[in-house]
Amino acid sequence: MQTPQLETERLILRPLALSDAPAIQRHFDNWNIIRHLAVVVPWPYPADGAETFVRSQLERISAGEEINH
């Protein structure tokens, strides 16, 4: 089943894409942003952390599995 894109006036929710990794990496390398997620996000955040995470989630999606956080 294809995940739909949902749009409102202020928000667009769309399926995860590998092209999202640089933005995730930029934000997850900031302790003030992820400090409340520290239980599930390693610190310091690895240089390839976002790409590794996105690739693993895309593999799970392709396999029809549930994705993580």
C-alpha cells in the first residue's frame, strides 16, 4: 500500500525518502533538539547516523514491516 501525502495550510506529511537524511543529520547533531530523545538516539550522533537510519527504515517499508520511531 502506497503511503499518501497529506497537506494542510501549514504542514506537508509525505513518505520518508533518502533525500531526507541530510536534514535529519543536521538536526540530530544538535543536543538541544534531541536531548529528550536520548534514550533512542545515540549521542554524539554518528556522522552517518541519519543515512543509516533512513536506509534501514526504507528497507523495512519495502518489506512491508513496521518502521521504528
